[in-house]
Amino acid sequence: MILKKHEWISEIDGKPITSHAYYFSPEEQTYFHETLKGCEEQKVKAFMREIEIYLDYTQRILDHLNSKNRAAHRDKLFRLKTHYQAVYKNVLEIRSGRFQILPPRQCDPSEWNFQDTKNTKVKVRREIAFAAAILSTPEYLQKIMENLETALEIEKVKRGGGRKADEFGLALQIAKSFKRNIGIPRPWSGPFPNIIIYCFDIIGIKGNDRTRAIRQAIKNCFTLNSPK
């Protein structure tokens, strides 16, 4: 059992970017149809679509956690934050007029009219001034820096001890979807516990507390404010 991986290549700034997504294999689709035999076909398909998305997200998380590049990722976040801080400082220099891209000696009086769209010097001054005004507002560079700082703090968190079976809330999401599409999830009878274990097996989540994860997921499914 393993989720199928679909890859595609796009291009940004002239460089290829490989993206991917995970989806159920024909074998896994057959398992759900057979396990939920007797349920309305459309509801089974809706349930499968939802948990396929949850498994895709969880597998992406596991891919990153199991990669050897986490330290490199944190280093790049730090470099990006430092870079944006320098950019923001320079943008403020331009906006305040303390640094002029084209100083007065490069222009004559006729080239200070921002409405002249044909004059190269006017165009440079106007577009730089406009960009500096936009980029120095909180909605742009400052917001990027704030989120980079938050991301750095999140990435610094060290995980201790063994990994819990339902560390990412996968069982809870499956329980919600089961309740929404199939019926009441039960911890000991019916197809629900087998489906949870099957999904854990698909993405390689191991652990001795699967039974506890199932019970907790059902409990939270009925006690938390969640969509029906």
C-alpha cells in the first residue's frame, strides 16, 4: 500500500519547478469500496475524495520531516529574513529621498515631470518612487519579514520523544469526514477503525497508540465545534 505520486513541471523565472501530489492507487480505491459496501456510492466517493486530500497533506508533512534538508531550510529562512531587512532599509532610503536613484545632476528641469511617459529618466524616477511607496507599507515587505520571523520560530521547535500515531490530527479529520458522509464512527465496530489503521499504514505512520488515537478522534469529533 502506498499513495501514488503524480509529478508535473512548471516554469518560473526561466527555471523548471517540479510539483507533486499524492492520490489513491486503484488497489486503495478498491479497499474503500469493498470496506464500505452497502453505503451509497456517491457518499463513498465523497468520503474518499476528502480523506485523499488529508492523506496528501499528511504525506507532504512527513516528506519534509523525514528529509535531510531541515537545517538547510532554516538557514535559508534566516538568510531570506536578513535579505528582506536589508531591502526594506534601502526602500526606506529611496522613499525618504535620502538616496535618489537618479540624482539631480542627471536630470534637467523638464525631466522632473512625472507625467512624461516617453522620457526614460522620468519613467525611472516615477516607477522607482511608486515601487518604494508600495513596498515600504506594512502590507508588503514588512508583512513578509514578520511571517519569515514566525516561520523561523516554528522551525526552531524541536520534537522530542517518539512520534504519536495521530500527531497531525489525521484520525480526527477522517472521523469528521466519516461522520459527514458515511455515518456515526465507532471505535470498536463497523468499518471506521479498520479505515483509520489502513490510512495510517498507507503513509507509514507507526506507533502503539493507534487505538487511543481512534478513541480520541471520535471523542473530539463529537465535542469540538466542527462542520457536520
